[in-house]
Amino acid sequence: MVNNRATCKQVLPSNGPVYTLKMPDPSLKEKKRESEDTMKSLKDDLKELRKQLCALEGLPPPFDIDDICLDPALILENFEIPEFEKFDGTTNPHWHLRTYCTKMCLWSTNDKFLIHYFFESLTGPALNWFWQQQE
């Protein structure tokens, strides 16, 4: 087997020990990236096949935990969901959104953060509608 790695040798002027430094194979990084891309593609294909199978069987589509969990980078230390007057669809939705944004924007203005916690301000038919949009 041939070693394709570059090797660097340095001899000290006093004819002391020889130190060898093996350089990493640059193609390994590319192979790892290709492997990760292939794995992501396979996961996406499997996810799509599961959705199609559920549709054929008349079942609700499966969910992926990664789709419903908040990105760990958006989790705020000491965050507590503010108290909301729950929106059930019978009051003014514009006022509800204004109230929600006013209370939540004290913590973050990130859209993913705001959307992730929005269901906490809903109840009844409005909450059912919200979950249907997530499918």
C-alpha cells in the first residue's frame, strides 16, 4: 500500500533527532463533505417516501423532531413565556398579533423564535388551524 500523505522531515543542525510531521490528506475533507451531502440527501429522500406512504394509507404525515424543535442557538437563558390572552379566532386577530409581538419582542425579534412560541398564545379553533398550517 502506498502512503500518499506528504511528509516533512527536519534535521536539526546538531545532528539530533529527526522530527516527522505528517500532513493531512486534503482529499479527506472533500470526501467527508461528500459523505455528509449524500447522507442528507438520503434522509430527505426517506422523509419524502414516508410522507407519500402516509398519504397512500390515508394517515397524517409523520413529523421530524428537527422540524418542530427550536434551534438551540435561539434558546434564551431565563426565558419564560409571557402571559397571553389566548386567541380563539373570535376576537380581532390584528390586536392579538400586536399584543403577541409587543410581549415577545422584549425577548427576541428572530422570526423562528416568534413563530416557535406563537401556538402558546392560541386556543380552540385558532390553535387547530395553526397546527394544520405546520403540516
